[in-house]
Amino acid sequence: MAAYNEIVENGLWKQNPGVVQLLGLCPTLAITTSMVNGFSLGLATALVMAASNAAVSPVRKWIPREIRNPVFILIIAAIVTIIDLSMNAFLHPLHIVLGIFIPLIVTNCIVLARVEAFAAKNPTPPSTLDGFMMGLGLAGVLTLLGGVRELVGKGTLFSGIDLIFGPEAKVFVIQVIPDYHGFLLAALPPGAFLGLACLIAARNWAGNRKSEAAPQAGGVLKPAL
């Protein structure tokens, strides 16, 4: 259980792909114009990573080292194709919005990195959990960054939720700032860079506070003589 807890903590916090490893920056900066877009692509990436790790781990011992990377990429591409076609069939409006960034999950370096670094060396259950947690950590960053950019740029939250649940779901869009005329910078690529920088700074600040508090919490107070 300690090993599984460490996998979860690494994916969500210690080795978060979005704000620690800084992998997959292309979709992070391009698709996070809203919370719904960020969460949708992040969840698709998490499913691909979990399925890729689960598929690679059982056959890792039978793949020759010389062709390992091409085989891994082939497995990832097959899984991404399944996700892409499924979203096109059942979530067509969202598929149109996310566009090329769904097939580009194949080239997302974090997917191949986790397959190579973890799934190729560990059993199937922890490999599957590692892939999903790393993907979920990235999804959290995409969702948070998308929410911040949407709030600052348009003054709303959950804009585009009707792409998933149909036109009736438009009632769930929250107008946080009434009569807001928008802030264009937040919707443009420079806004994505600034938002991501703020998230990285916040994560580093929280990590430093946690590391500074750890020795104090573990210390033993000696009675005064």
C-alpha cells in the first residue's frame, strides 16, 4: 500500500507532469481556454496513459530492446485512435473543438515517458495506476489553468459544458462576473504562459512551505533546564 500511495502522490503532486516535469506543454498552453476544454483533454490523456501502461507492462519482457520505442508508440497510437473515434462518435461537438489535439496525444512526451520509465519495468497493476495518476495530475493542471483563463478572460465558469451534455446543460454555465467585457490577454497564448507560471510558482511555494514545516513537526522539544 505504501508503494501505491507513493504512486498517487507522485502523479498528483511530487512529479506532476504539468507544473513539475513541465511535459505536454503544447496542449497545456493551446487548449486551456476554458475549464471544460482543459478537463476533457486531460481526462482523455489520463485514459490513454492508463491503457498504454496496462498494455505495455504484461508484454514488456517479450519486446526486444532494439524495437522497444517503435512498439510502444504503436500501442499508444492504437489506443489514441480508439479514444479519438469514440469521442467523434459520442461527443462530436467536443471532438470538433479539441480537434487535432486528440490525435496529438500520441506525440505527448509524458505518455511515452511513463511507458518507458515505469510500465516497461513494473507489473501491470502499479503501472496502470501510475499512468492514470500522472494523467490525472496533468488533467488537474489543465482544468485549473483553463478555469483561471476562462474566469479572467470571459468572467464565466463551465463555458462549453453543453458540448458534453447537450444544449440543456447551458444552464450550468456560471456567470461569475456580471456584465464583464472580457480580458483578451487571458484567452491568448501569452495568457496561458502567465497562468502556467502562476501555477508553477504557487506549487513551488506550497512545496517549500511543506518542506520547511516537516523538520519542525518531526523535531522533539526538550524541556528547559
